[in-house]
Amino acid sequence: MRFYLISKPNTILTLNGIDFGIVYFIPKYTWLGAEGQFVGEYGSYTRYTAKLAVGMGGVRVRWSAPRGIELWAHGLIGGTKFVPQTAFGSETALAYEAGGGVDVGAHHRRIAYRLELDMVGTRYFSTYQYSPRVSVGIVFKY
């Protein structure tokens, strides 16, 4: 994740971490689901370790293509916390995310590989941050 901390002077953090999400697709509308997501990212800010935690909920829509490929898009809203405390302002902010991805089925029907591209928006320190986030991972389907 590229986190644009403040615009003047330009302070950009490159953060790495873990992403955990769960989606429940509505049985009658198998293309529509309720989603919850938690993201924990870390990196370095000056001489300190920077940590960003994001918890959000929202909706996901999907389209199942042939050969085990699933395209999807989602929109989420929630809260975020950034540490260390800085002189610029609060450690917490509203967060929102929009994006999508593709799940490619593995040889086992309950496992897939994921590529996800998102834009995470926050407002810390009287500055709007629009931070791109790229995720790759494994999906377990129940």
C-alpha cells in the first residue's frame, strides 16, 4: 500500500501487511454479498515503525466466468488507526475503499488465487489520502 501521509512536504509511506476478509453471498442473489475486511499494514516513518489498521464493511458484486474465474468489485466503509502519534493531528479517521479483483480457481474447487486492486481513502491531518493498494493471496471457499 502506498500511504500518502501529508502533501506538503510530500510524505509517502510504502506499507506491507496482511489482509483478512470474509464475504457472505445471499442465497437468492448469488451475485451480491455482504463483506467485512480487516487490513493491518506496517512500514517505517522517520525513525519510527508506522502501523496502519483498517476495519471496514460493505457490499461485493461478482460475476462467475467459465474455467473457475470470478471477477468482482466492492465498496467498503469503516475506520482506521495510524501510529505513531504525530504532531499533525488525530490517530483515527474514517476510511473507505473501492476496487475489485479476480479470483482464479486452483485445482481444488475450494481454493482460488486472488489479485486485488483497491483505492483506500482516508482523511488524516487535514489532508485527504487516496492510497492505492495491491493484494495477492489465497482464497478459501466454504
